[in-house]
Amino acid sequence: MSTSGAAPRSPAFGLLFYALGILVVAGFAVGWLPEVSSAHGHGIDRVIRYLLLTTGTLFLVGCLVLGRFILTYGRGAPQEGAVLSERTQLLWAIVPVLLMCAISEVGVLVMALPVFGEVYGEPAEDAFEVEVVGKQFEWLVRYPGPDGVLGEVDHDKVHDSRNPLGLVKSDPAARDDIVLRGQLHLPVGRMSIVSLRSLDVIHSFTVPLFRTKQDTLPGYTAFTQFTPEKEGTFELACAELCGLGHYRMQGTVTVQSEEELAQWLSEQEPWL
Amino acid sequence: MAVAQEHAPQTFISKYVFSTDHKVIGLQYILTALFMGIVGSALAVLIRAQITWPEKALVTPENYISLVTMHGTIMVFFVVSLALVSGFGNFLIPLMLGARDMAYPFLNMLSYWTVVPACLLVLASFLVEGGAAAAGWTAYPPLSALPEAVPGSGLGQTLWLLAMALFIASFTMGGLNYIATILNCRARGMTLMRMPLTVWTYFMSAILGVLSFPPLTAAAIMLLLDRHGGTSFFLPEGLVFGNETLPHQGGTPLLFQHLFWFLGHPEVYVLVLPGIGITFDLLATFARRPIFGYRTSVWSLVVVGFLSMIVWGHHMYVTGMNPYVGEYFSIATVLITAPFAVLGLNLVASLWRSRIRMEVPMYWALGTIAVIGLGGFGGLFLATSISDIYFHESFFVVGHFHLMIGVVTVLSALGGTYYWFPKMFGRKMSVGLAKLHFWTTYLPVVAVFALMHFQGLSGLLRRYYDHTIYEFQEAGIGLALPITILVFVVTGSQLVFIYNFFVSMRRGEVASANPWNGTTLEWTAPSPAPHGNWPGALPVVDRHPYDYDPAAPAEADFKPQGTVA
């Protein structure tokens, strides 16, 4: 038996891909990105917009061509000359190779590399330093206090309520350290460099409106640097599954002027 | 004469249970995957319900992360791997190559019966104290190493690790069998460059699987030792739980991530390449013309396979790995778009000057092409390390990987089921139900994962029990309800498929040996194919796999790849 009856034809199927291409690209074109509020964040948004523009165009073109082919060749007319020479087929492959290498490596090397320098390069000389420590399920913030030095900590001295970071009393540098739960205060317009640790599992320090994200690994000290641009409060969240309370590992970042920050810091009591 | 039939198994047990016939084993895998798929889908529905209505607290927070963990584990390893790679691979490779069976039929049986206890262990882990594993499908220590860290890291995580070890053993046996069969059991005249692209993709998939799974086995054993043997491979000094410092020292959690992703990334291609191969084969049959760029497709598959082994670090840009190393991974990862775009071009161009027959399997093939595009381009946002800072652990990632390893794979497996069903059971599936299934699956599923990309752009983070306590997640969570409704539609739609599958098996329209006028060798065997695949001599191959001519009269527009003497 061979196939009975006329072959099923539905060239209108091609319209599906016209609609799909247009709707998806239109959907991505809606301004989903929230307003950015850090210096390097603009660079990240530029990279994202560059990729949206280039890949969106290619996806739309691909869908339109796919739809067009189905409309044209779905009618069942015999087609001559379907097979091109091996050489021509090979030459055609060069088009997507060059196109994608150009688009993707321009993204990584031209658009993203300067931002890489801002995010991972040498921090500014006058960067504001603070420590943030992740633990299940909160963020502990430590300022060095008047001496400007973070004191010694010892994990054996950690006690959730009495000494959450395990500050060592015998170290004078530790005696003026300020420890806060879930509240991070930073200066506006000046680079902050946050050193990140974890007491238990992996967490990830993220302030989405700053476009910043860095895991806190137990056993390591990681760093993340950024320059807040606007005063106000911003949400700090955890971006690495850290246990049943992952979703409520919330903190606030208050960005204020240098004067307000200095005033606020002077009002904080040392932990010990 | 008819040697193969003389060896055909006679008893029910040897024919359907402990069978060494690749077709029976293939179907065993597919049915096992179908069952596990129902479990995995049920978990997905629960996850969606919790995300959408957090105020109802349908599950507890610890159960929620178990759901997320087990949904990922089950779907990746026990549904997509089993159905598409092990199931269709077993069924198709010998038939498409003109072989009687796999190179090692007993090993094949062993590999299936090794994965069955793995499935049972996974299912059993829901019943133990503390619940199923809850450290994510990636099982990052310390979370996965310490029962103190999360309730699921008790016995549930141990069962998870044992199940993975069994799965890997099974998958490695399967992969070795694929490689041996493809290299040694091809019919006369079936050169490597005459193999159907489906077989090429299984070849690459098997090579990648065999090369990349062993490090995960090592990681699983090290993690088991950290959990139960007092070692500290992944655990550094100074871990504090409940005011107590643990005695571990000297390990690093990053080591596990490297070992995991050294497998994890190639695994993506292990899954997605066969989906692309099947799409090519369906496309050729229903476009009635040869695949555009067969050779460039083969070489692209080889290049994709190679590159996939050296880019695992793109999952780790913000983990604390040296960012300069991340930059290398970024540069290398985005190169994959080049061979992938060649595959995309060849898929689309295979419709140029074609004469499309819009049968049901073609719906899925065409639909898959657009998803490969959408999922593939989304990958660039994550591969570029700088934009990944924003997208890492967001719903953008969830949308992206679901499109690639969930939708491309499942759509092509469904298309493949409609296409090869006559070869499996000698009958066709109902066309009306199949169309209903397509439209109620395709449109919602693409919408679901496109919307998740938008959620990710707006900043929505994944694996959250409740997003509503954050202001920045408001915009994203606004899309949760439409997504959930669409998920319910897709899930319900699969019931239509399951009904069609089992009813058509017994009552479908009887199919001929070659109901679609296909060219590849499986269509020269009877439907359903008997033990040994060809009753008489094996076919002899004399041409490339897609010899269709859209200029010829409609009923004589194809030449089978081989002839049976």
C-alpha cells in the first residue's frame, strides 16, 4: 500500500511562523528590564540590548523565511533544481558561520569587555569597603568601625544570637566592628567593594537593580564591586538555592550621600 | 534463510521482559520514560501552583525545593534521556543502519534493567524521612552534602546519588553499545557519510555521553564519601550549623561544580542533538527533497560535539571561579552558535524548492525548528559572561534550558512517535487526535517558555517558594498566572496523546511497510519489524539517505536507500 488519496496540503501552516516570529520579537521588545541604578549596569543593559537586537532580527528573519517556504512549497507543485552542488551547499554554510562568529564575538569582546573591566578590574583607590556574609537565611553586614580595619573572626566563636560572625574579642580591630542583620548602607556615586563570605552553604549576593550578582562560597572570600548611582533603598536577595528559606533571604541596601552615611555609621554601636 | 526468526524468543518473559531485541528494549525505555514523565509533569504542576498562589501555601518550603529538585532530575535523566536517547536510539539505530540488532544485545538488556532500579530509587526517595533530595538537580555541596543544611539532604539525597550512579552505569553501557553498533554493524554500502542524520546525532550523543559521564560518577562517589565517610572533598573548614562548627576541612565546593558541569554541559547536547537529527529525518520525508547541506550538517554536529566538551564553565561565571577563566569560557561558548547556525540554516533551507506533504509528524518537525531558533539565540545571553551576571539563576535560564533540553527534545520525540509508530506497532495513530494534540501542545508550550524569558528579563529569580515578598519581582510574577494556565493546558493535552498512543496500538489504521514513502532503511523492513528486523537477507545500501525528487510524479518521487535482495 502506498499513501492513499491526495497528499495533505496546508500552506496556511506557514502563517503560524509569521505570527510566532512577530509575536515573540514584539514580546522581547517590551521594556522588561527594570531601571538600572549602578554605573556598570548600563554596560550590562547595553550588552543585553545588543543581543536582543541582533538575535531578535535573526529570529524574525528565520521565522519569516520558514513561513514563506511553507506557504510557497506547501501547495504541492513539482519543483525543479532542488539539489545544489556540494560546493554551493558548502559555500552557503559560510554565511551563518561568519554571521554568528561576528555577532557573538562582537558581543563578548567589543560590547562586554569594557564592562568586564568595570566589574572585575582593579577597584577604585577610594572604594568604600564592607563585608557581607551569607548564612541560612540572612545577610550579615560588617563595617570596620572607626579604625577602618575588619577585625579577626573565628568560626568556633560563631553564635547566632551572641556573636553571629564569631568576632575575636582579643583582637582590638574586631572590638569596634559594626555588625548588622540584612541592612547594607552604601555611599552614592562612589565605588563600593563588598567582600563576600559564607558561614554554611553557597549563597549568592544579588541586587538586581545594580545588575550585580556574586556567589558567596564557604571557605573563600569573593569580591564584588559596583558604583550605586542613585540614593534610595534597593532590595538585596539570594540567587543560589541555599535551603528551605532561600526565598526569604532578604536584605535592603540603602544608598545615601557620604555625609548621611558617615552620620549613620557614627550612630551604630560596635557589636562587642 | 530466516536465521533470525529461528532465534526469536518464545516465552512472554524472554520476549517482553528480559528481551535482548533492540526494538523491545527501545519501547521499554519509551514506556518507562512515559511513566516517569507523568510523575515529572505532576511535580511541575505542583511547582506552578505554588509559584502562582503562594498565599495558599500548598506545599511547605522544604517540600517545594524537593519538588524543584526532583522535577529537574526526573525530566533530564529519567524522561528525556530515557525516551529520546535510550528509547528512540535503541529502536532506530539498527533499523536505520540495516543491522539485525545492537552490537551487544545482552549488554543492551542489562543497561535497561540497570535503569529500572534507578527509577525505583528516585521514586522511593519521596517516601523517606526528610523527603526527596532538595539541593537542586545540580546537587551543589555543601547543601547536598550535609543533612544539617536541608531536610532533603538526609536519606533522600543518598538515594538520589545511588540512583544517579545506576543511571550513569546504564547510560554508559548504552553509549558504548551505540558506538560499537554504528561503527561495526552497518549494512553493506552504508558508509558513515551515508548514515541518516538521526544516526549521526546518536553517534555524537553516545560519544559525548561516554566521555562526559565518568567525572560525574567520580563526583557522586566523592559526595557520598563526604556524606557518609567523613571525607572533605567538597567541604571547606569553618562550616557552621546551629552554632556548631563541623569538623570538615580542606575541600572546595567549586570542585564539585566543575565535575558536575563537565558532564552537565555535554549532557545538554547528548539530549538535544538526537532531537535535531530526528527533525532532519522527518523534514526530508515530508519535504520530499534531500536535506540541504548533509555534509555541512555532519561536520557541524562534530564541531558542536567537540566544543560542547570545553565550555562547561559558562554555568559558573558568578560562582567565584576566576573571572578571566570565565572570559575564556565565554569566548569559546559563543562559538557554538556558528555550527548551530549552520544546522539551523540547513533545516530551513531543506524546505527550499520542496514539495511539502503536511502530515502530522511534519507539524512537529517544523515546530521544532522555530524552537531551536528561539532556544539557541537565548543561549547567547547566558553565554556572554557579562549579561549572565544579570540572568544567572533567573527565569531567563529556566526558559532557555527548557526550550532546548525540554521542548526541542520532547517535540521531536513526539513527532518521532507519530512517524515511527507504524514501524513499532504496524498501525497508524489517529490523525484527528494528533492534530488536537499538536495545537494544544505547541502554542502553549512555546508561550510558556517565551514568557519565562520575559520574567527573567524583568528580574524574576528561580527556585523561590514565594516571590511576592520582593518589590523587584512584582513585574515578573505578574506573568505567573497565564504561564500556569498554559502549563495546565499542555499537561492536559498529553492525556490526548497517551490515549491516542494506547488505543491506536490496538485499533489504529493498519499501516504498510512504508506508509510515508520514506527512503531510509527502516522502511524496507516489515511493519512491525520482526525479530532480526528483515525476514530474509539484510538490505544493501547503494545511495545517500534522502533520495527524494520533488520534480518527479508524486508517487514515484523517492528511491529507498537500500534494497532487500
